[in-house]
Amino acid sequence: MFKRAMNKTIVEYLNEVRIAHACRLLAETDESITDIFLKCGFNYSSYFAKVFKSITGQTPTGYRKSVRKKK
């Protein structure tokens, strides 16, 4: 039912929500990438990096650098 209503699986939706939160933390804090991926519900840095890049097109470090340049 969820997939029909949202046109994505629960896991895809959850990952999008988690990555959106990670993006906010990367942009607004100086917390380590490790602290951020753990706070966002990921258990492994490699999986976090893979999901992050698939959604944003950038690595977490690259994303942080790009949003900090804009300020």
C-alpha cells in the first residue's frame, strides 16, 4: 500500500528522510561524519556514503564543502 501511495518503498522514503536530516547537520554543524551518520540511523559509514551519494550526487564531505562555500 505504501509503495502505491508514495511511488517508493518504505526503505527509500526512510533513507530520503535520513539523508535530508544528514544534509541539515552537515550544513549547520561541525559534527563529525561518524556522529552524523549514527544520529541519522545508519550503522555503517560505507552504506551511509552510498545512500547519501545516490540521493544527493555528492559524498558527505563534498556536500559539506559545497554548502559551506555558498555561505
